Amino acid sequence: MLTTIVGCGGNVASNVAMEDFSIRELPGDASDIHFAVNPGMRNPNSYFEFTTSETEFLAWAGEQPNVERLDKTQFIVYRYSSYPGVTDDRGLIVVDDGYLFEWYNPTDGDHGEHIAYDKSTGRAYFWSHTF
């Protein structure tokens, strides 16, 4: 069941079917997809997360433009919230064992993408300052 909230801050949806998700192509086994889009003052922010296997995540992350894998196993992940820009209990998590891929625009450090995977939950996370 797709649940979408639309407002001046952006769109939020949970339980999105793969065929209804258009922000970016996901791994073939992606499920339990949730996202938030916040137009932002300078550039849009997008957050999405989904469940996938470790193998599918690594193949998918390796195909994403610009990002490089960082040698970190513990890190903070910023997640979608019930309304873009609003902090709630879903605002962030700490991943103790996973993978992190990042990219920053070398001419503007406020533009970038972050892709993460939590091995313990099989959950993948994406956060970007651009689409």
C-alpha cells in the first residue's frame, strides 16, 4: 500500500512498489521502499531506503555514478522522516557494521550523495543534495 504525504516541504511516501519508484533505479530485489523529497533552498534533498541483499546492494552501489566506497564500518545515516525537514525518531541511525559510499562535488561541498548499507538489517539508505 502506497502512502504519500504532499506539502510545501516536499513529498513523503512509504511502502512504495518498485514500479512506482522513479527517483533512481534500484536493485532487482528491493522491497519495503520509503522516500522523502525536500525541495530545499538551493538544491533538492532526497532520502530513500529499502531492503535488499548484501550482494545486490554492492552491485547496485558499484554502478552509481561518482560515489566511492569509504573504509568505515560504523557511521551515521540520515533517513527520511514523516515530513521533509522535520526530525522524528526516524531521522538518523548508527550503522555498526555495513558499507558506506559517498561523493561530494569538489567545487561545492554542499552537493553530494551518500549510499549506505546495514548488514544486520539488510537495509540500504540513500541521501542526496541532488537528484
